[in-house]
Amino acid sequence: LYYMSFITPLQNPFSHSPELLIDGLLKAYTGHTREAYKSDLLNFFKVCKARRWEIKDLTRAHITIALSDDRASSPMTFNRKLTSLSAFFDYLVMLGFLPSSPTKGIKRKRVEKRAKTPGLTADEIRGLMAAITPSPFKTLTRLVLNLGLRLSEGLGIKEEDFEVADDKVYLSVRIKGGNIIKKIVPDVLYSELLDLLETIEAQQESVTLPANPAKESPKLKKLFRVSHQHYNRMLRDYSHKAIGKAVSSHSLRTAYITLLLDKGVSPRLVADFIGWQSDAMTSYYDKNRLGRAVAAFDLLGEVF
């Protein structure tokens, strides 16, 4: 009954585009959940189209195959996709378009309980960066930290992602979901990138560097050749020795968000920097929410 207040029934849903079917379901959702479900369902329909599957003929075996296509996905991602598909097919069953859901009986994967991402203060960040010797690893760490990137976004940086305009260097980042946002690269960090590229040029003899980045667009090759696991293992080792806590690349992204909020940047603007459509996730990543609330209370002084 809850769904029925949001949707407009279709006489023959299978004659309509996937987007129309998805939109009918998603009227019952908002924010991050809506975006995640939409992405999962659109990707599922792409699989169906590629394999020439008809929605009305799908069985549990089809769903299992579709979910198994992305072998690199984590148990949490698998479970979210299964939840998205279950909601969609339950929606069609509720409207009477299917006798039962083909997701029924598919088991969710077990998710190991993970420790919360440790936060980093400004002093801890300085201590960590001072302990890391100059290297591509340090340059990647500074990119992730100063631009608020996911590690996957940093590792995916390619030649064509850089652009020089108005005396500034811009980096086009492919964020989760396929969208692209532009970030300004600090001059000091760009100098490090040029040094790294000179090393690549010496090894490959295939990179032409701009003499003056303010006048010429850089021609950058893929910069970093390291796996997620190896990077995070190195970062844990460095951080444990330097500041006494083992952190991951996610801690750097969290620190970026927290420090921006500490400096008074609005949650909405922080969400824009990160590439989120909603600022709902900003508070989730904020590691100093309580401290900021205490400071605000102290500023108030007298209680009326």
C-alpha cells in the first residue's frame, strides 16, 4: 500500500522503457538510496539487454548470473545490488505484473564487521606526510588528501584528465556513478606531478612535458601503477610508525571533509567538492561533529 501511493500503474509494464519502470519504483525513495538504486537497476538492465533477457522471463538463475558478473564487488556492494533488485521485482509483484520475484531465495553475502575509519587531525597529517619519503606514493597520497579523492579515482588518473586554463591546472575526476567533476590542482602539487612525469619520460621516452604549464596543456600519461591493497598496506605501515595509528586511504578522504567543515565550508559546498548530489553524506564523514557542536555551545555563552 505504501508503494501504491507513489506509483502510476502501467497496463503492460514490459512494453515500456526500463527507465520508466525504474522511475515508478524510485518515487518511494529519496537521496542517496534513490541514486544507488537507480545506478544498480540501470546497470542490471544493461546486462539484460546484452544477454537478450526479457524481464518477464527472468528466474533466480538469471539474477544470480547478473550479480556474479561483477566479481570484484565487495559483499556489501553485492548485498546492496540484491536489495535494489528485490525492491524492483517486489514492486512488479505488488502491481500484479509478476507472479513472484526472481530474487526470492538468493542469499545475501556475509559482511565482516569493520572497524570505523580512524580520523586524522591536522597535526597527525603533517606528521604522516613528513614521514613519507618523496616518491610516487607520496605524490598519490597528497593528491588523495588535498583533492578529497577516492583511492580508485587517484589511481585512475590519465593523460587527458589534466587541462590548463586561466593560469590554473584542472583535473577531471571520474567519480563513482560515471559523472565527471573538475578539481583545481595546487601549484606545488602540480610541480610534483611534473617531476614524476620526468621520471616516467626517462623510463618510457614517450612523454612531452610543457615548459610553461600556464601556456600549454600538460600531456600526462597514467601516473600511478600500484594496487589498492599495496597502497593501503604501505599507508598503514607509514602511519603506524609516524603517528601511532594505522589509517587507510579512506581516512585521508575523511580528513579532507572534516578539515573543510572545520574551516567553515558549508556541507553543501563540501558535497560539491566531493561530487555528491546530496549533502546528507557529509555529516557521516565528519569526524569532528561533536567538537564543533561543543565549540558552538561555548560561543553562545549565556543560555537564555
